[in-house]
Amino acid sequence: MIRSEWVHCPVCKNKTRDKIRDDTVLKNYPLYCPKCKQETLIEAKKLKVTVIKEPDAKTQSQ
């Protein structure tokens, strides 16, 4: 039997509307939380969810 569980928001820790299974692989997935209204880039593999840190925008010097 394949296990599945809800994806929790990394910001507020509440359940989102997305569910992943044991065999789900996500890369650069924009996870939206309806509770805190934040969007976070995540990766998921074998029910392990990791947050992708976006590089900060650098100012251009002229």
C-alpha cells in the first residue's frame, strides 16, 4: 500500500490543499498556503519536503 500525507506549510505549519504520496517527486513546486497566503518553493521526494531558498536580488552597480 502506498502511503500519502498532506503537505504542511513551512511558514505557518498548517495543512495545505496538496497531498503527496510515497512515490511523488516534486521539483521547484510553488506551494501556496491558503491560511497565511504565502507561496514557497519546495522539493519533495519520498514524503520528505525541503524548502528551496531563493537567492536575494542583487543591485546592479553602474
